[in-house]
Amino acid sequence: MEGFDFKESMAISIKAISIIGIIKNLPKIKAEIKARKEEDIPALVELFKAKFDLKDDEAEEKVEQGLDVLLQLTSMLFTPKAA
């Protein structure tokens, strides 16, 4: 298959396995996000981007963009709003 990089696919799969840990810790993650201020979310995204690395920069960018959207949505849903 042209353009298919088995080694890179395996690397992505191994990183994806960490999602299981995220799912197991969702209540803890939700509580932590609730405790954060809305202005803290961009710093979390930047920290993730700094630590997350794939050889395929295009794939890495798509994952990072997806995370950015998810954290923004999570922030809108779970962070307490000032009254």
C-alpha cells in the first residue's frame, strides 16, 4: 500500500493504548478540569502539544487540533462560570 508506514502506524497504536488509562480515570480528569479556571485550559493544550510527538507532522497536527477542540468543549461544559 503506497504511503502506508507500518512503523508509524504501530507508534500511533501504542500511543493510542494510553486512551484506556484516560477512560479509566475519566472521573478524576473531570474533577480536575472542573477545578481549573477557564483561562488554564490553553496552557494544558500547549503542554500536551509540547510533549506529544509523531513523525508524521500532519497527523500530529490533526491530533493536537482535535484535543484543542475537546478541551475547549470540556471547559465549556465543566468549568464553573462566574455568577
